[in-house]
Amino acid sequence: MEVLWRRSPLTALEVVQQLGHRKEWKDQTIRTMLGRLVRKKAVTFKAEGKIYHYRPMVSREQCVQQASQSFLERIFEGATASMLVHFVKNKPMTAQEMTELEAILRQKKKGK
């Protein structure tokens, strides 16, 4: 999806070329993944003869939202506070990240 979000439409061959050097996936694996993304309606294509041009149907933000919600439900039974506490305790944070988190929590407390 990242490849298509950065630039689209792309042919299957162009997606393979973009991913081939970064992933140890065979061409057919990438083409199979494109087919699955089409079936899930995350990606669409336009056929020009035997060449398919793929483009995303969902934004990166939509995917992040859906994956985040799924993760929260599966791992933390939907408890946002539990998830935040876990990550704050167990992952290093920069001063800037802490400042941003504090600002978000202040805004949330104010009801925004």
C-alpha cells in the first residue's frame, strides 16, 4: 500500500520493481498480494489490454485507523488508557514525543 500511496497508478510490474529490492518476495507473491487487496476493496485497477494499473481506494489514514482499532480491540480489549500506559512504560520516548502526548491529553481533558 505504501508504494501505491506514494505514487499511483502503477502497473503490477512497477509495484514489483518498487518492492523487489526491499522485500525478499517473489514477483508472484506481490501479484497475489495485489489481488487480495483488490478483493478487499483496498485497491482498484484499470485494465489496458493485459496491463493492469493499480491505485489505492483507501487512504493511509483510513488504514491506520482501522488497524489501530483492530489492535486496540484484540490486544487491550478496547481499553485505550491501558494501551497508552503500556507503551509509555515500555517504550522510550523523546522529549518532543512526551510534550506532544501531554498536549494531546490536555486537549482531551478540556473536551476537544
